[in-house]
Amino acid sequence: MTDTLQPGVASVPTRSSIPDHLRAQVLTLRRTQSAKAVSQTLGIPLGTVKAISSRSGITRDNANLREFFKLPDPVASRCTDLQPPVAPPQPVAVTGDKDLDAVLWLRQVVQTGDAGLIAKAMQAAERIQTPEKELENRYGNYLMRVSGGNTMKAVFGSIGFANIKGLADRTLDEQARRREALSRFGSQDAVFATLPQEQFCLDALALVPKQEGIWSFDKAQAAAAFATQTDLAPHTLADCLHELGFWNQLYRLRDGWGTGCGDGPAEVNVREGYLFHCMGQIRPKSREEAKSVLRYLADHERMDREGIDAILNNLIG
């Protein structure tokens, strides 16, 4: 049965009238090219390209990806793993220098993570009249003596020693991240367990051989492996930013337990590399979407990342 056409009106092909191989070609090209360019490349009507794209959802945000790559919703009652703060004992003579001993004690108070104790420590720190730089020099000299002349220990151990405010800010930030992580995952063990999203990366790259070093995979093979996972492939630049945001959030929460705690398996880094690869190919849907990618690159200091030229060319091309 043929479609009845009105004079001068192009027909929109039905799904059954489009060969599978043509549909696959259109979808492959449409990820990186405009509908008009695909039409010209394949020599088929523009309406056919648009119909195939629309029916596949390839130009719309991937709802499956958005649902999968998200953190659990916070539940306040879950935040039970943080131990109640215990105030350190009153300051005792450690260094033989009254000011240094006071700073050492204040640092212990701040590291309890208790907001009330930290506030009191900040008030007490204001009463120390000796400049921070002098305190650091004196503490460095103390470390030099007790370490038997270990210059490295003295230098690095004294950096920021008297900066109680900086220590307080970092401690409160870490505590806030821990509380949020526990409210989302329920326990510290759950925070650091292999998550379904991480397992997805591990499974997707299971057959991709590692190169030299534990963090290295063949980029082309890794990209091809992730591309076969079509249910969780990004359709839009916004999808890429959404997933990158998920990994950033996860790292931030885990890092509340200390520097380096946020790192996941190497396969997650490879997935992030794949997302950057996609941002160099998936055409922006609008100027606003293109600007959001630029803002992300600037805000997260990614402008020197490998593949950035391809992303910039894609955004302005």
C-alpha cells in the first residue's frame, strides 16, 4: 500500500518503510552531524532523517542515563555513623613553647569536627598575639630538633601550622560531606562499596586489555566498548554533563574521609574520558547547551584536558 500524497507535500516515511541498515546509518551519523548534513551524506530526504531521529530519541536527553547516574536521595535518619565529638584534654607541655603548645591543642580541638568546639577554638586562637609566620618558623625549628635534623619533615610539617581558620574550614567542610554521604548511603561501608555505576564501568571494559600501568586502557577500544552500551550512552551534551556531575559528586562525598579517599576504580576515569570524547562529537542542541559545556570546562579547570580542541571545535563549528 502506498501513501497518498498531496501535490507539493513530501511524505514522512513510516517506521516499517525504512530499512534497518538505513536507520542504523542515520543514527550513527546523527550523533555527530546535523540532520541536513546526514541527509546530504546519505542522499535521502531531510524529513526521513528527522523522522528516524525523532522516533529513536537520539536527539533527546537519555532518560535511562539520567536515572542510573544519580546519587541516592538523602535521608536524615541514616546519618548515624559519625561518632560524637570528644573534647581533647587540656593543653599539656609538648614543645616547651607556650604558644606552640596552645596551637597544637587548638588544632586537636578543631579536628574533633564539632562546630561548637571549633567556634570556641577560633575565639581562643584570636588571643594568640604571635604572628602565624613566626609560629610556623618556631614549630619548624622544633620539628628539626626532635627529628634529628630532618629538613623535609620540618618544612612540610610546619606549613599552615598556625592557620587555625584554614584548618577549621577544611574540617567543617569534610564533616558536612561525611554527613551528606551517610544520609545518602546509610553507612561508611556503603559509601565506599562498589556502586552499580562503578560496576557498569568494570563490566563494560572487562574485555578491553589494559596497557602499561593500572590506569591505562586503549582509548579507541574503550570508547567502542562504552558505545555498545546503548541504553546508557549519552544522547546530548547535557547528558555528558549530568553524568560527569554524578562522578564529581561521588568523589566529593568520599573525599570527606580524607585526601585520596574519593578515587574510584580506573575504569571510572576511562568512562569520564569517554564522556569527554562524546562532547567532542555530539552536536549542541542550542547555544545555551554549548555555553553550559564551556562553563563546566572553565569551572572545573578542564581546559587543558586531552581532547579539548575537539570539544571547542564542536561547540563553535
